[in-house]
Amino acid sequence: MPAAPLLEKRRILQLETLYDLALALQAHRPEPELVEELLQRVCAVMDPRAAVAATRTDDGGLRAVSSVGWPAEGPSDKLVEAPLWRDIEARDGVVQRSGGSLAGRNFRELLATRIAYRGETLGVLAVLDKESRAAGELSFSEEESRFLESVAALGGVALENARQVERLSQEREVLEEENRALKGELVSEVEGRRIVAHAPVMRAALERVERIAPRGVNVLVRGESGTGKELIARLLHVQSGRTGPLIALNCAALPESLLESELFGIEGGVATGVTARRGKFELAHGGTLFLDEVGDLALPLQVKLLRALQEREVVRVGGREPIKVDTRVVAATHRSLEQLVRDGRFREDLYYRLRGVDIELPPLRERREDIAYLVRHFAREFCAREGIAEPRFDRDALALLLAWDYPGNVRELQNVVEGAISLAPGRVDAGGRVDTELVRSLLGAGSSAPDEAGMMGLEQVTERHIARVMRLVSGNKSAAAKLLGVNRRTLHRKGF
């Protein structure tokens, strides 16, 4: 074949290869695959007896390497230590050598260039000895030298992009790990109140909250009294992205006659002096309605609640026209709704309507890993609020707190911590000392073992705890109510 057509054919092949290579390198691929791609494209066009493409790490070691025509073991780490390698890295353009050795491979002719990006060397691309053909050339041409340089330039951009993707992926993994760690200690803050969760069972519950919060599904939060069901409802609302308010209603706090108007509203003129008033469903339009102790709803109200959930509309007491509402319902209970359904005291259809997704909050005795963190959190929060120095909890006092079963759960622990801090001896500005006896007096562990106390009914434990706090404050109801976190009227209703 005449020289001119042959040369033109080679140029077309080189251009097609560079075009194909540019397209191939756009995909996000691991660095070893990119290095292999560069080498195969070069070999297909330049036809060398041997070739090597290699990148190095920041500390100078081999990062990725691909070779053909090398001894079985291939180029070793000595490749980057060879004087010729360092010479290639230090030069711009193509380095050409006649006779020599590179990483144990002798050559008659060598063409090599560095793979770089914005002046920073990433690796080296080298071809050794033109393959001998019947009518072919025995040396690399100037055209092939420029082709090798072009391939290296494309390779530099592709490798830098791959490394950038890898760096971003690693940074994301670090951030995700830090996020998981932060979630483990302080998963969320809702209106200034932090949720502490180191225990796996609590982390799982909060991860479930995070997944379902943006969805419009109704949620049923289960757990014993004091486990933080209302706080979880607030977290669900905050993370939902809903623009309306969070409205809470305790279904056990009001008689049936008042609860209906509280839920659905009332029309004016129903009775003398009654003015129209919106119910909780309407007030929570665009937001979230939290129904606490939903298991205490009377059956007639259950029917009306079911209709409101199904039809997404309410009818006020004394009214006739339905009012459309866009309200997400989060219900909570410490009772077994399944048992109530079996007993005929809770509608099965309402149960399934409320239980779009279940979230089970574990009692504190099943997440003891959190107790020490909760003690520290409540202590800091209480002392900051009261403007006093934090006291020191003795090791034995902490051990006693860790061993207690907490029938009142997190709320009981918070009250004990705040009571202990308030009663700890020492100056307010210096912080006191909380010892075992002080904690024992608040827990009542001096007269009964924790297991025995844990078997008592919650009402008994509550009354005993109130009586103990009343004794410690010499009968001062205001001080006792403050320590217990309740209203004075609550103490009066319980006979104190």
C-alpha cells in the first residue's frame, strides 16, 4: 500500500480512538479500570511489544498499574523508584529513549509521557519497542508520539474526575458515620428538647421516625407512660415538612361530652351563650394532630373519629356542613389496642386506620445504655435553667440509677435527677454532691429492692414518690410540684 494512504488510514484510526476514548472515559469508573482502558487503546493503535500505564499515590507508591509484554510478575513497586520513571515524571511532553531498562524490562526504544492534570503528575504511560511487521516500521513515528501525548492528556482529566468522585464518596461516608454517631447521642432536638438515644432499640425507633416523617401516613406510637411518646410526635411533625401547626389533645383528660367538641368543634347557638369554635382537627389543618391516650376514647367518639379519618372532613357539634381538613394524625397509647379490640372496647377498623405505621418506644429498663447519658443531659439542662452549678454524682449513686427499673420511665428519671440536684448539699455556685443515700431516698430503694418496687402498680409508685418528695421539702406543695414537674392541682387531686 502506498505510504500516503497508509498514513491517512493511521491518522483516521488515531482520531477515532481518541474520540472513542473520550466517550469511554466520561463514565465514573474505578481508577484501575481507567488505567486499563488507556493502555488497551494505546496498544491497539501503536502496536508496541510492551507497554505500561501506572498511577501513584501521594506518598509515591503504586496506586493502579496495567501492563502488557512484561514478565509474569509484572511491574513491581520498584517501577516508581527507577531513575527513568522519575525522569519521565519531571518532564513535559514525550520522553524518547533508545536502549535501556524499565522495571526489569529491557527495551530497544521507549516512548513515555506523564499523565497529569493541571501540572500535577498522576502517573506515567509508556510504550516499548515497535512490534516488527513484514512491511512495517521498526520505530515509533512522530505522529504516534503526539497520539501518546493526547491519550495521556485525556487520561489525566479522567483520572482526576475519578479521584474527585472517590474523595466525595469518602467524605460522604465520613459525614454519614458522623451523622450516625450524632444520632446515637443526640438524635434530634425538638423545640429545645433533645432526644438521647445510644441504645440500639431506641436508635431503631428514631430511624423509623426519620423514614416515615415526610410521608402522610398516620402513625401509632406505643409505649409505657413516660417513654416520650409526645416528644416523638413532635419530632414526626418537625421532620414532616408540613406547614400547619402541631395540635395535641389528651383523650383521657376530658369527659366524652367535652371531648367531641374539642375534636370536631362546635357551632354557635347550640346552647345558650355558646359561640362557634373550631376543633382540634380544624386547628391542625395542614399540620399534625397528636391524640394522646387514644385507647381511652369512648366508642361513640371512635365512630366519629373513624369517619373524619376516612373522609378527611369533620362536622362540628350542632353543625350540618362537612368541613374538609388536611390533617395528619399521630396517635399514642400505653394500652394494648389489640386487647381492647378483642374485648370489644375499641373498633377494629379504627385501629387499622390509626396504625398506618407502628413506632414502639422501649421502656427505660430495656435501654439502660441511655441512662448515664440521660442523667448528664437532665443535669445540664436543669442546672442551666436554674442558673446553678452542676453537682457531682458519686459512682455508687450512678450505679444505683443504672440498676433501677423506672416504672415511670424517662419522666421518672428526670424527676429523680432534678430532685437530687435540688437537694444536694453544697453551695449553689460550686455545685453539690449527689451520693447514694440521696438517690436511694428519692427512689425509695432503702425500704424495698428495685425488683420489688418494679412490681408495684404505677399509681402506687407515683403516690409513694410524691409522698417522699413532700417529706423532703417539708410539705411545701409549690416546691414539690416544681421538683415533680406537675401542677399544684395535680398534687391536690392525688390527696396531698
